[in-house]
Amino acid sequence: MKKKANTPDSIYKEQLQEIGSILKAAREDQQLHLEDVADKTLIRGSLLKAIETGDLDNLPEPIYTRGLIRRYGDILNLDGETLASQFFAPAARARRRTSWKETPAAQLRPLHLYAAYVVLMVAAVSGLSYVLRQTAPEASALPPLDPLATQPRSEQSAQVTPDNPEAAGPEGGNPNSQAPNHPIRVETTLTAQSWLRVVADGKTEFEGILQPGENRLWTANQALTVRAGNAGGVVVTYNDGQAEALGKPGTVAEITYSPAQTIGLAF
């Protein structure tokens, strides 16, 4: 297995790009332009675009950026808090000093400055509350995203019902079902919340956020790629072998499994 390390800024940008792709897809599905979202959130279009493209240079510090992500997700009827929680702050990344013009308050319309301060304070308190819930022994997992927003369309159209039991096949994520005799079998178990994308033989089987305790089984004939936004929270078992974490907590990692070899990338 080959692993490639990257800089803290690259990790930061990778996480933001994954979140931005989810927000952009939801916005386009609702046939909204950036100007429409800017009018509803009171966030400048340049900031919204920077979030969607993972442009760190045009965004404020992490705590403010998470507040912007939360507001953006909520206006699209997504779970903004869950999306914002996927934006981890690498410990090795030095804090960048920002001027008044770079703060979210300066990016908003003057008539709404007071509301902006209130929103930022709520965002900071919510972020601290999330960290405390994660570290407390009795902490509970954050609520999942709206199922209609996190499940691929193929999963939405093949819901399991008493009249349609075949809809939950091996690739559907039931680890106890009998999988076909594929040369590649990868089982994923979530120990912490993480965004996940699974591509089997060139086809995207799943893309969304999974919660702690969820267990999925994926199969392929030629190659199967697993990409996670919080690699430390994803435990994988390849062909009934030894279970191991996909990577370190809070980092983006991608591993491709094939009958001949396994290739992994850590960011």
C-alpha cells in the first residue's frame, strides 16, 4: 500500500472541496443561482463561490467559514451543522491574521451587520457545543442529513419495501446479505461520522455522509475505490481480512482495491 502525505493547507482545501461539491449539487438541483442564495443568506456571492470551489485564500478563518457553510446548507434544506462539522481545522495549520475586510461581517450588507454579529456568535457557540458533545463520554452523534439530499438518486428510486425486497442488494449496504462471488469485497464500518464516496468498476455506488455504527458491504470485479472525508472514522475489511482504519482522524484518504494490489492515498 502506497501512501502520500500532503500539506495541512491541502488537507483543509480537500475537505472544503468535498463540502462545496455537495452544496453546489444541491443548489443546482433546486435550480438556484448564486445570486438567489446570496439574497436568502445575506452572504456575498464571492464567498459562496469560494466555498463551492474550495478557495481558502478568499475565505475567513475556520470558525467563521463553518458558520457560512452552516447557513448555506440550511438555506438549501440540508443539515448545515452536519456539513460544517466535516470542515476540520488541522492542528499544524497556523492561524492567519485577517483584516476587517476579510471578516464575514464586512462581506454582508451594512443594513444587516447587527444580524451578522448575532449569527456569528451563535455559530461559535454551536461549534464549541459540538466539540464538547464529541469529547464527552455520553456524546451522541449529530443528526444525519436529509435522506433525499444525501442518498444517490439510484438509492432513492430503489427503496426497500415489503413488495420490493430485492432493492437491498449487496451494493445497497446490507453486510449480512449473501454477496455474489466477486473477487473484491470491501466492508466499511463507521466509528465516527464521515463523508464517503464508493466507486465500483468505474460506477459511483454511493456518495454521502454516514453515521457512527453504520456498516456497508461493497463488491466489484476489477477495482473498488473508497474515499473518506474523515478517514480515521472509517474501518475497512478487504476480502474478509484484517480490519483497519482508512487513515488518520480528520484527514481525507482514498484507497483503491483490486484483485492484484491495493493503492492508497492520504491527504
